[in-house]
Amino acid sequence: MRTKITFNPIGPRAIIRGLLSHAIRCSVLAAVLVAIQSNSSPTGAQEMLSGADNFYKSDDVTARKVTFKNQYQMTIAGNLIVPKSVNPGTKNPAIIVGHPMGAVKEQSATLYANKMAERGFVTLAVDLSFWGESEGMARNAVEPAMFTETFMAAVDFLGTQSFVDPEKIGAIGVCGSGGFLISAAKIDPRLKAIATVSMYDMGAVTRNGYGKSRTVEQRKELLAKAAQLRYEEYTTGEQVFQNYLPFDLPKDADPVTAMYHDFYRTPRGLYVPEGRTAELTQNRTLAGDIKFMNFYPFNDIETISPRPLLFIAGDQAHSKEFSEDAYERASQPKELYWVEGANHVDLYDRVNVIPFEKLETFFNENLKN
């Protein structure tokens, strides 16, 4: 299927400005890719925000790309990271890490995987189906059940490795992956310890907006628009992307959009998977996005007990309502851990803010002991 991003009609001057802007973006992207390929953080990432180190590499681990099949025989791609201290002849605890919704494993997830591997865990950062290097058509598709399956397939893979203890597998879900991980943990008891960071309930936010600001009538209007776009996509064979996070941040952008832009559209966190374009990173179709309206990851969350749950969120995060909701619904053992002064994206990559010691303690207590 071909792809299309919808834009407002523009005149000749705007086209010239757009071409110049595109050239600048290409130059920035080239610098980012060079930095990534040389195994270093993008130039200037540390200067942009204290502690920001999304592309962190560790000298204490061995990292390699792996692929494996999910239950539907679709290929899942991951970065397998093993501490150099691990004895290949022993069984070790392992942690799966899922990336933010709309991102890929190289954005936040692999950073967490590196940091937890430094603390003695075998780790696996995965691309959700339809995203990054994982299989699935159409690209950038929304399919919550398949995102849940990605975590379960990762357990299949790790649990059959000779150096992993299949009884000691946990997981971390960042942003949207937090909800997908909860969904997986409800039906897969092999996940022994579950931690979420800056969690989004993608179902609730799609249905209700932030802070339950979307009315039922507004929801119906969104569904009607998506239904019409399905006709357009069917007749043209082209995906119609929303372009909700443009490269050029509008002057009147709201604080949440500006926060995401600072990560995804700058060298701090910009990453373009092979075969994609920079413009299509992060973007989804509305016709696909509305499938989240049928996603209820927190229903029956109490059935995860007695396996432990840790919810980590910034006390300044616009998304903290989802961690609070999950915590209230879950049964013991559970903990809601606030990171003082942190917003949602701070916990993607700011290594001086992310509570890795808290995560280490949680997984040591529940996987190693």
C-alpha cells in the first residue's frame, strides 16, 4: 500500500519555504544518522536537555540484533543485550523493553535495555509489529492485540535461550507499551514482574482525550471522519497519515506537542528506520488510530496479582492519570512511584532523572531472589 500525508493547500512561496525547510531537515537527519552509525550520541543531544542520552552505548554489555516469529509467523525484530559478566552456561533473569507508541526500539527502549543490562539482566528491546524493523503491513498500523502479542512472542524467544531462566522474565513498558504490557501480563503468567514508565492507556486517551476532555459527540465525529477516510484509503490504495507531529513546530503549538517535538523531531531522539522517511516517523492514520477505542488494557488488571506491578511516572506528566488509574484498579503487590519534577518525555531518555536504581531494586527482588 502506498502512503500519503495530508497537508493544507499551499502556494508557490510556501513551496519554496517547504523545500528549504526540507533541505535543512535532511541535513539534520544526516548528522543524526552519522552519529548513530558511529555508535555515539547525536551531536548536541546532551546540550539540549540535561542528561538526555537516548543513543547511549555501554562498554559493559554485548548487543546484537535478533529476529524471531510471533504466533502469527510474523517476524519481530529486537536488540538483544547481554551483560559481559554473564556466564553463558548459567540461567539468568531477563527483561523485555517496549518502546513508546509511534516510536521504535531505538527510541527509549534500547536505552533502558542497556542500562538494565549493566545491572546484570539479559535484556531485549523489541519493535512492535508494524513498526521499526518488525514485520507487518500496512506500516505504522495500529493493532493493539498484535502489540500485546509482541510481548508474548518476546517471552517465547527469551524463555528458550540457554542463558535465560524462563521462570525469571519480566518487562518494562514505556509510554503506550506500558498499556500493551499490562494487556499481555493479564493473559501470560510467564511475565513475572511488570514495570511501566510514563504509561499511556491508548484506549482511554483515544476515547476520552486528556483528562476526559473529549465528549461522546466529539468521539462520534472522530469515528465518522475515520470511516470516510477508510473509503479514501480503499479506493486510492494510499494511507492517509495525520502528520500530527510536523518537523516545523507551529508557533501556537500546545505544551504537549512541543514536548514531543523536542524529542522526536530533534537530534535528541530522531531515528528513521530503514525503508521509512523522516516525515513518516511517529505518524499514524486516523483510520487506524480509532481502533484504540476498543482497547481496555486496565480491565481485569487485578488478575495479574500476585505478580508485582510497578508504575513509574513524573509528577508533572500530563499522562500521570493513566498510571494513577492502573494503580487504583490493580491488586497488591503494587507500587506507584513518582519522579519529582519530571514530565512525560523526561523519562524517555534523561538518565539523570530516570530511576534506574528503583527498577534495579524491583527486578532484583522479583526476578533474582
